[in-house]
Amino acid sequence: MNIFFYTIIFIMGITFGSFYTLAVYRIPKGEDITHTHSYCPNCKHKLNVLDLIPVFSYIFLGGKCRYCKQKIRPRYLILEVISGIFFMLVAYLLELNIYNLHIASIINYAFIILFFTFFVLLIGIAKETKKMNKPVIIYGVIVLIMYIVYLYIIKK
Ligand SMILES: [Zn+2]
């Protein structure tokens, strides 16, 4: 049962990883990260569902765009896999499993993921543009404040 649980966590992780690669690419350009369709950065061809499966699309397409055959940078794949492993590792360390889903552990888990998202986006965008991204920093500050408020609430 736990293998099933960790598989779901891993899939969630690589899905977030896929979102990170998109966000790192789009945020500095001021592009929408939620609504507009994903497209190939080279040929601008709109990507369909089969092109967007984290990790698997990369492997099945041989690391190339289906339409223009431009090589997709392996760092996308690496980030997806790292995210998947990180999500599983944190779940393991917090002893999250099907039989042990306490609300406190879930909230802790959620905060660790939110902070992880912050660091990935901050470092990822800084690597791409050599600049710290202001909206990402604001996001980090908000998560931090939320966490402090949460700690305050549970202390009482
Ligand atoms: Zn392309």
C-alpha cells in the first residue's frame, strides 16, 4: 500500500517539477504561468497532453521536440526527477503514509513543499537571468509569514 502512496507522491513531485521548469522559463518574461498553453520555446508549437507528461514525455520523445526536433535541455528532466525524489524523501522523513496521515504532518509537508518551490524558482530564475525575481521573493516572504503565523497558532 505504501508503494502505491509513494508512487502518487512521486508523480505529484514530477508534476510540480514540470511546473517549475515552465515557471522558471516564463516568470522572467512576464508570461502567464497558469492559463496559456505550453509551447516549444524553439518552434512555438503548442504542446499537447502527450508532450507534457513529466519525465515520460522526455524519455519517449528522446529529449527532442516532437515538432521541430530541437533538443530539450536535460535540465528540465533533471529538475523533474529531483522534485519527484524530494517529494518522496520529505514524505518519508515526516513518516507520511496511508496509515499515518495526521493533519500536522500534512501541514508541515505542505510548508516544506512551498519553501522548496520558493528556492527552486529563485535559484532557477537567478540562473537563467542573473537576477533575483521580485515576485518570487514576495512569494517567499508570504510563505514565511504564513509559517510563522501557523507556528504561533499551534503553540497556543
Ligand atoms: Zn519545437
